[in-house]
Amino acid sequence: MAKDIEEIYKNYAKSVYRYLLSLTHDEDLAEELTEETFYRAVYSIHTYNGSCKISVWLCQIAKHVWYQELGKRKRHPNQELHEDIPSPNMSPEEVNLFQSNKMDLYRAIHQLSEPMREIVHMRISGEFSFAEIGEILGKSENWARVTFYRAKQKIMEVL
């Protein structure tokens, strides 16, 4: 059993980390949540029934862990999720434009419906391929590609 868990960790830890990075936009937090995901997977391995790929099962656990983290942060709002820092070489005007454009983009992404929003985050932040996104979400690569394209169109309409 311990060997199986080691093998699962070795094969899927990087994918789970990248998935969480796409949600959190924070390397340290994604790493912490990846560890929590595998901790929970170890204690609930008996519930895995093989009806989906193990990577999908792990990402479902990871998503649940992330939602719990968001709940904690709502109760303690002084904790920052992620803070992008502009380049020190930018002029004050460029910094202001950078912050403004970033806010507009994230507002537009936030307005998307749920599978689109998640796919956009996975694609731009986690650098997941469309095949990986499809696998994680239990859909096809083509579905992920089309959904991402439609999400981009909606974002462009808003911007």
C-alpha cells in the first residue's frame, strides 16, 4: 500500500501542483495545498473506486482543499491570496497602467461562467495543455480548446 501511494505521488504530484497553481496563482500556497491534497488522498484512498482516472480524483480533492482555503481566507481577510508586483524598471505611469489592465482582465475573467473561468485560470496560470485540462475536468481536449476560445471571446467583449 505504501509503495502504491509513493507511486501515485511520484506520478501525479506535479500535475496536482500545476492545477493548484492555476487556481491560487501562488507557488508557495500551491505547494502547501498539494501536500494537503496528498495527505487527504492517503486517508481516503479506500473511497477511490476507479470510476475516473486517479489524476481526476486527485484534482477533485485539490479543488475541495482550495475551496476550504478560500473559506478560511474569507473569515480572515487580512491574508493575501496573490500579489503581482510590477517590474522595478517600470515608470509610475507604467505601474499604474499595469495594475489597471490587470484588474480589468481579472474582472472580465471573474464574470465568466464556471467551466470557462477555471479553464482560463488553468491555461494562463498553470500552463496546462488542452489535453491535460480535458483530462482533469473529465472532458475531451477539443472541448477544452473550444471552451477556452469562447472564454477568450467573452473576455474580449468585456475589455
